[in-house]
Amino acid sequence: MNAAVLAIDGGNSKTDVALIASSGEVLSHVRGPGSSPHFLGLEGCVDLLDGLVARAAAQAGFDGAVGVAESAGAYLAGADLPGETAELTKALAARGWAGETVVDNDTFALLRAGTDDRDAVAVVCGAGINCVGVTSDGRQARFPSLGRISGDWGGGMQLGDEALWWAARAIDGRGEPTSLVHLISERFRAGSLAEVIEALHYRRLDPAELRTLAPVVLRAASDGDAVAVRIVERQAEEVVVLALAALRRLELLEKPTTVVLGGGVLTSGNDLLHNGIRRGLRADAPLAVAHSTGSAPIVGAALLGLDRLGADRESESRLRASFARILSGTDPRGPVGSAAH
């Protein structure tokens, strides 16, 4: 007998794959590198996932990845547009992992991980920013999340880019002084900010590394740096704008609604950021309650699979408890599915 659910959460930096029994027990869990088709291409994404599914199947004691589960759900960064989702669904279904294959954006996994409510919104702010919303009658609100070309502002890359922009202006007199000058130089182990700029120009430093400046910006804002404070306040405003747009489109502005916050930026615990988000929501959606999720998106991917199979609350609770043990390293079976497995 094979698993009930094959759950996949594929992000820009890491990918989690798990096999779940109908009882909610986690049979196996493996982790690998990022799987976004925006970076790997369609074939590269599918090949990486196929390898991880094979590892998960072997760990659970199954003979190969084909037919390993009744239902497969892959929630992927990069599954943003209908055409992308259709291509991924066709390619992943062809691998034969399960009787049915569902593909959608990874923000839906975050949403399900963060709440059992059927009327809810999620905003994720990791490398980029995205938002989805759902209602109990099946309606959805979603955004392309393609960066600036689709109207987005925020996430680790944007925070890092803004921090560098303001710091560059500070050193040549076009902008006000900011501690970000020193902090950015320190982060990249450079003797000066000019060295950082030059390294980026000559591609000795990958521009993608700017996303690692997000914690630097948040810390500087907490310490009272005026420039960093404005950047973080802008991030809070953008989170609120996304959440309110989803709530408005789903006619939830005047209803008690959970707003799940996820991704490294929003789970950082930064008080300035979270107070700004709560203040902004309170002004136009006073019944909305925002909270950061402590559950990994792979939990949501697995729960969505159990939902498709009509699992009961007891199975959902068992799944959450099983993942809590595994991801915290307290599972009696040991560290299931780390990079070493």
C-alpha cells in the first residue's frame, strides 16, 4: 500500500517533499535545493522534483516514485500565471507519481499551513512578495507576483536594493547619513561601500545576494536608523495594500478574517514591521486578524492533500503534530529528511 498524499513545497531557496498516510502520519520527508522553474526552467524543475520524490519514496520503504501516492500536490514558487501552472501540471502528471496531480503557487501552501479557516488571506514576503485569498464558497484572489512589472514592491531583494540605493547616496552627499553604509559593507566583508558597488558592477558579487540584506535593514530599523525605518514602513504599507486588495475582492473587509503572514521578512519578529501591518489593517479591515505562521509551508501542502481526500480533523491534527516533531528534530525516528538523507 502506498501513501495517500505526496506533498511538495518548492521555493526559491529550498524544496520540501513529504509522503503522508491517510491517518495524517508523515511517512517520509526530504529536503533539497530550490526548484522554481523561473530559475531552473521547466525540465530542470521537474527533474529535481522527480529526484526528491524518489528519495522520499525510498525513505518510506516504497519501490520507486511511480504510483507512490493517491494524490499529489505541488505548490511551487514560479507557478504564477495560468499558463505556467498548466505546463507544470502536465509535466509533473507525466511522471506518474499519483492518480491525480494538483499544481499551484506556493503561497496557497503557506495559507493552509497558517490557518484552518476557510475565509482567509496570506501574504508571503521572502525573496519577493505575493498574496492569495480564499473563501469558503471557493472564490480566490491572487496576484501575478512577477516583480515590478506586475506592480509589486517588497521582499528581501527589494529591501536589499533599497538599502544599497540609500547607502550609495549617503556616501556621495546626495542623501542623508545612514548606518546602512557600514552595515552593508560589513555584511559583504568589504572595506567600503564603494567596494561593494564595484563588486556588483563587475559581477564579482551576485546581485541575488542583495536579498541577504533584509535582516540588516530590519535590525537597523529596530535600532532607529531613519532610512531603514522608512524602508520597513514602506514594506508594511505594501503588505497591507496586498492584503486589503485581496479582502476587498473577496468581500471580506467587514468580516472576521485571518491574515497569515509568512516568509523570512514577515516571520522575523520585527516590531516596527508588524505594528505597521496591524495598524494599516485596523484602519480599513478592523475585524481582520494578522499573525505570523509558525508552521512550514510543507505542512500546508500536506493538509491541502488531506483536504482533497476528505480527511477528518483528527488526521489533520496528527499531521501537524507529526511535522512539528520532525521539523523540530524531536521525532524519535531522528532527523527525517535533512540534506544528509
